Amino acid sequence: MEQTDIEELIAEELLGNTLTEEERRQLEAWLEADPAHAEWYARIREARFSTFRYETYSHIDSYKAYEHFLKKTRRTSWLKRYARTVAACLIPIFLIGGALWVNHYYKPVPKPVTAVVPGGTRAVLETAAGESIMLDSDMLSRQPSISLANASVSTSARGIRLQPDTTVRYAVSSMGQNTLRTAENGEFFITLEDGTVVHLNYNTTLRNPEHFSSKERMVFLEGEAYFEVAKDADRPFKVMTADMIIRQYGTSFNVNTYSKRFTEVVLVEGSIGVLKEGEEYTMKPSERLRLDKATSELSVQTVDVEPYIAWHNGRFIFDNESLGDIMETLSHWYDVDVVFDSPELRNLHFTGNMDRYGNLSSILKPISQTAELRIVLKNRTIYIYQ
């Protein structure tokens, strides 16, 4: 539909005339085609229904004026054609000019839009004693240490380190659990009392005892985390998820439970065993173990570990990944919404390597160019069109 046709439809509606079903469908299709259309239309309607505009134009009957114009020009047919042309041209001019004039005096108060920035150091520590401590980069930079009931905590720019209580060698039955939760678009580093370093990705929960026992070091994970386990031959380190237990003595690996379909464990170095229903599966470096949550089936495959641990190294590496999964990751990390013009677009695949702490537009641009898509970022929402 041409722009002049749309302008005439909008003019008809704002002048109080009922659109036909076909005209209404055409107008709605035009509004849905581009967020900018809907925004412009909303501004026009706001101007139309403002008190001043109503009082100014309520006495104007455009059709009577048009008929009067025709009566004055009935002497020649060319004047009739001229009148129709003038009227058609004046409708959009009158509409847009009037709206701009009203907006000059009735400027809407702009709604503040929070800048889109990448995720950062954000988490909440809930201690066994019932304390709840908000942890972010600003707080950590101001406060070099935190005092807890059974431990002291030193801080760094990106996380905390639990300092063991030297008066308590191992945990006793009365010891409680600490819970660390990262924000929806946060990440966090924690060094446990044994020296194990855990890097938590966004929307992740880690539970650990105030003190490890004399037989094992057990933590619970929900979400995604990268582990660098301190060696202790006498006490294996165990990570429990909702589906399995991962056991190791000193190694580096990544655990991801985000997906509703499967849990993944990727071994970077060392050796680990995955316990599932009484059986243990031993993994070697560069292997990925995947557990199907629906069937409980396990599969092991040799992979390039870099895409799986890229987030830990400050990168996004997408290896032929679906656009739906990519946007799921970006929506969390940048705290934005995503709207696909059609469901089929979710199944497109993309490969790329980007800075995880970079501007969102610098990530969307190569995706748009490679997949030949129109991607618009507006008011914290990503719109994706074919």
C-alpha cells in the first residue's frame, strides 16, 4: 500500500469516519510492519484527542467544506478533477501539519529508557545465619572485606574469597549452607575455602556448606558455572545438579543446566567421573557429556571446548547455533526482550565470535548482515524481521 493511501485511511479515522473491514485490515497490517509506524500513529492519535486539538477542529466538517468547494467549481470538469486532487493532497498536509502544531505546544514528557549495557558483577549471598548481602562491583570496590558468622570474606573487583575459619577444621552436623545467586544479567567469582574457584554465569545458584567435611567437598549447582578445582587427594570435589553428581580431585570443567532439554558437562583438563543412577562415567579432556532430561540417556562426544567456555573468557562464540538460542543468551546478558516477526526465524543458524562485554549493536549487526535480516533495537526490545 502506498504512503498516500495510508495517510488517507488515518485521516478518515481521525475525522470520525468508520473504516471498512478491508481498510481496517490494511491499516493494522501497516502498523504491525514496523514499530516506527505504530509510534508515529500513536503520536498522531494523542495529538488528535488532546483537548486543544478537539476544540480547534471540532467545528470543521471536511466533507461539507469539500462539497462547498465542488459547488463553486462545477462549471468545468477539469475544475472537479482539480478539486479532488487538491482535497487528496490537503488531507495528509492538514493532518501532519496540525499534529506537528499541536505537538509544538503539547510536547509529551519523554519516558526514560535505561541504557542497554552488558551484564556485570551482580549477585546476592544468603548466609547460613540468615544474612542477605547484595554484591556488585561498586560495593566490592568500596568494601575490602565482609564479616560472616563463621567465616571472613575478602573481596575483589569481580567476586569474593571465603577465608576458612582456622578454629574449625571440618564441618560438623550443625553447619548450614551458604547460597550465592547471580542476577538475571550478572556473573560472579567465588573462591571457596579449599581454594577452588567457581565462575558463575547469569541466573545461577551455587550452594555450599559453611565448611567442607573431612570426606568430601560437595556443592550444589543450578545454572552454569566454570570450576577450577583445588587438588585434594583425600577429599574429592563433587558438584550436584538436579540430574547428576560430578566428581573430581583437581581439574577444570564447565557445567550447564540452563536448558530444559539437557544438562551438559564439558571437561577442559584433568579427569572427572559423572555419577548417574549408581553408575559412573569417566570423562577425558575435550569431551562433552550430555544428559537428556526427558529420557535420562547419556551421550559423550569429543568437541572443541572453546565455544562452551567462551563466556568464562569474556567472549560469545556461536558455532552454527540457532538464532533462537543466541537471542535467549543475549536477552539474559543484556536484559532485553526479543520479538521474532515469524517463528521460522528462530531456526536460522549463525556462527560468530564476539566480545561478551561489547555494545549490543556490535553483536546484532554481523548477525543481521550474515543472515540477511532486519534487526531493530528499540526501547530494550530486539525486533527481528525477514
